[in-house]
Amino acid sequence: MAALKITPRLHNPERCRNESEVESKFIVCYLLPALGYPPESWHQEVTFGRFRLDFLAVADPKPRFRSQLQIVIEAKHPNQNLKRHRYQLREYLKELNIRYGVLTNGKALQVYEMQGLEMKLLLQIPGKKVASHIGELREAIGRNSLIKKALIRKPVKPLSFVQSTESKKRNTTQDLSKMKTIAIYHNKGGVGKTTTTINLAAALSKQGKRILLIDLDSQANTTFAMGLVKFQDELHDTIIDSYVYHVLRDKNKAKISEIVRTSDFCKEPIDVIPSHIDLMQQEDELKQLAPALTRLFYKLKEVEDSYDIVLIDTPPSLNLYAKIAIVTADYMLIPSDLKPFANEGLRNVRRFVSEIDEFREAMGGRPPIQLLGVLASKISTAYKFVEHTLPKMKEVVEAQYGFPLLNSHIFERRDISAAVERTIEVGDIDIPDPISVIDYKPRSPSAEEFKALGLEILSLI
Ligand SMILES: Nc1ncnc2c1ncn2[C@@H]1O[C@H](COP(=O)(O)OP(=O)(O)O)[C@@H](O)[C@H]1O
Ligand SMILES: [Mg+2]
């Protein structure tokens, strides 16, 4: 039986008296529902680096088609001329690589589409005629219509491991309340994996998600950054008897719930499975133990009612621990500074992931890991760089390496390292007291960037 389509009633948008009424009465109460966007598919006041969008609607979070399936909606005061805002809208669409844009002041509504570097006007409708043209609007930017168009249109360079038909089927019936596991991975070091993992954990926990963080890197940077190691000497080593190695080694002992520690890295407590420098030496032993590769995956099943999202920080390598992370996770996020070395590394990532996907299949039809995208991270804030070099770098990653980019950017800023390097004085010694950048400076650009990243990730998983 076809689902009953209920179109919300429209009061006259031309009667909106100010920008806020255009947003609430017209866009939120009428336009988004009429175009088929449920509340969880759009976000209001989204910040991406230096851009602040009034609305971002996401028709479908499938990574391959993402940029074709997003709409930026900008609301203006009724006495503002929409023409004057076209340039700004084009900047948003071009820089964030989003296909569709809508401008409205209540008196008129304009729909635009990026075609190459040009922004073309698709539709222009007077406010009072929107309801009678709703069919055309749905055809142009309605949720179902965009999904259909994206499925027909061939993606630029399909990634074999992004989504199999099998996982697409799974997605349509996916249980949104199910625990999701995300590996934060790149085989290059120093690109911001750990910084992304820990601050994303903070951003997501501030969205009310129950987070478990797993440190699979023997450098244990996440463990340090989460404040679980206060003194770096053997005498005070409280980790050595109980960390991720034990989870991987023992079948019936060392359950997640026994090894986990709670960190006060952010105001909301975050659970962490720590790592230890000894993990490096234990790789050979664990390699001999075949079940170690899948043990984390199975042990996480025991805690799937306790967490919403599991984040795994990985080593900058193609070693056993990186493999375990990719075997275990549902999704992968790739932080990258987008520089040539990091880009070259993407080829290794692709090869490595397809090998592990084969293994996942052999585990009993586990679907391939889903790529959320490359996250531009540690990006210089220099004006010239952001204006000229960054767009070209982003293009290279998509066009030459075939990896989709997230809309979010994490710029290189002092607050990020200052927050994680924070100390407190106890007597005459300084003790590490790291904190998330969101708690350190809640209104700073870095805090905003991580909050936006959190929202983007939530819209994708
Ligand atoms: N956005 C950023 N702004 C400032 N410093 C950063 C940023 N991202 C990472 N760093 C710093 O760069 C170094 C490497 O980052 P890290 O997250 O540890 O990378 P990875 O885990 O990929 O090796 C760390 O000292 C970290 O504090
Ligand atoms: Mg790291």
C-alpha cells in the first residue's frame, strides 16, 4: 500500500515579517516537510569553518552521492533583494561542494543548482504561489526526487568498497538506535587522527550520545589525551595490567566492561579502552592468535546496549591493529592534511581496505566498511591558502583519488593543542589535565568546527 503523503498547510509566506519568521513559519513548518525532509534530515545554523548556513538538508547520507543530495537553504529578511545574496550562496555551494541551494525572503523563492563552477537558476516562484508549485519544487529538490536522480546518475569515480548492493539493502532497514562503530584511520601519521577522535568524541557526547573510545595505537596518544596517564614512569603505570591488549588476547576474560576507564576529558564522561606502549611488542604474539583479529568485534557486541557510538583511534600504519580496527568498524573516517604525502597514502588505504573487506565477507557476509569520507584536518587558516590552494587540494582528493570529502574542515589552531596540553599545578609539579577544545573554549572557531563535524557525522551514520 502506498504511504499516505500529507502536505502541511501553508500560511501565506509573504506575510512573514522578519527573517526569523521566514525560517520558522515558512521553511521549518512548511517547506522542509512538504519536500519530504523529516526533522532528522536537516540542520539549522550549521557552521563549516568560516561559513554559517541557515539550513542544510541532507536527502540521504550515502557517501557516494552525498554532495548531490544536499541543499543549502538561506533565509533572508522580507525586504532584502534575493539577487544580492546569490554570490554568497554560490560561495557556499562551491566551497562546500554542495549541489543545490535555495534562497528565500518569503516573497519569493529561488532554487539554484551548481553546474560545474556556474550556479544556475532552476526555479523562481512567488511566495504566495509556492503551494501551487509544490510539485515542481519536489521534482527539483524533493528528497525522493534527489535520491532517485542520484541513483540514476553515475557517481564520478565509484569506490568499490563504499557500498555494496548488500549494504545498501541493509541501510534502508537500518535500525538507527543500533550502536555504530567508526574507525578513524589514515596510514600516515601526524594528520590529526587522534585530535579528531578525541574532540569528535566530546562533540558527540555533547549531543547526548554514549561514547566508547578505543585506543588501538601503541603510541597511546588518545590514552594520554584522555587524561588516563598522569605520570610517565613504571611505578605509577596504572594501565599495564589492563588495556586493549588484554581485550584482544583473552576470549573469556578482559571484557570491555572490565577494562574500560572513565575519562574527564570533557564535561560529559567518556569511556575509554586505553592503550599502552607495550602494545607494539605484543603484535607478534597476537598475530599468532588468529581470533585476535575478530575479538574486538565480538566483544563489542556484549556492550551494544551501553553505547551509541564507538570511536577507534588507529596507528599510522598497515599493521595488525589497523587491520583489527577496519575489521571491527562499520564506518571509516579519514583525517588528512590533503598534502601530497597524505594523498599518496590514500592509495594504500584503498588497497588495505579492499583486502580487509574480503576478510569481512569471509566472516559470514559482513558488509564492506562504509567510508564516511576524508576530513580536511590541520588546515592552514592563511587567507590565500583557504581561498586558492585548499579548493584545488580538495578537488585532487575527489577527482584523482576518488575519495569523497566531508563538508566539515578542522583548521590548524593553537587552541586545539593548548587544550590537550593543559596542566594543573599540584605542589611543585605540573600534572597533565587535558580537556576537549569544546570545553576549553566553547565559542572558539575550533569548538564550532568540531561541533559541526559531530552533526555531520550524525547525519551520515
Ligand atoms: N587542527 C589542529 N590544530 C593544531 N594542532 C593540531 C591539529 N591537529 C593536530 N594537531 C597537532 O598535531 C600533532 C599530530 O596530531 P595527531 O592528532 O596526534 O595526529 P595523528 O594521530 O594522525 O598522528 C599533535 O601534536 C596535535 O596536537
Ligand atoms: Mg594518533
